[in-house]
Amino acid sequence: MILNLLKSKIHCATVTEANLQYMGSITIDEALMEAAHILPNERVQVVDNNNGARLETYVIPGPKNSGVICLNGAAARCVQPGDVVIIMAYAFMTEDEARSYVPTVVMVDGQNAVREVRQAEHHGQTH
């Protein structure tokens, strides 16, 4: 059996732009992508803490250390600059891999600079 689990996330980033005219995707500061082990064109889920919107899109790299978090295309209608979002990447893994895998969590400051990189805590018990 193959399971789809959280691989990594960028926690509580601030949206800097929403560009309706750009053709799809989310632009993420390349430094944040590297810290979260997210690759260009990787599928991510974006959750807006301000309005509850949840969407999926793919990632394009933004200038390194720019702090850019820009929702492009139709996704721009779901967020506003200044909104706080969680960006999550998932991976397929076997059950054995899933039992020992610990996701990476990238904590950012108010300017979307990496403040801390940590491993997520396991919730619940493993058997």
C-alpha cells in the first residue's frame, strides 16, 4: 500500500502578492523552497488562515531571500496580500516509510525569512 503523507510545510508565511494575470501557480522565495525541500513545479496545498480557503497548485521559484509568496492566476482570487498561509507538500511512501518519516516544518518571521527549521512532532501512537 502506498500512502500520501505530509512531506514538509512552510508555516504561517505572509502573502506578499496576488497576481490574477499570471498563468497559475504560487511563487515562493527560493530560500524557503530549499529549507522545506520543495522543488520547482511540485504540487502543494495552500491554506489561508485568514479566510479558510484551501487550494492546490504548483510551485515556481521566486528570487532567493526576497520573501516573496505570490498566488498567481485563479488562486489570486482566494487570498489577499497580508494573509497568512500554510504551504504543504506531500509525498507518497510505503507504510514502513510513513511510520518513521518526520516532516520538515519551516517557521518564518513576518518578512518570510526562515526563522527555524524543525521536524514535525509525531501525533498519536505508532503500533
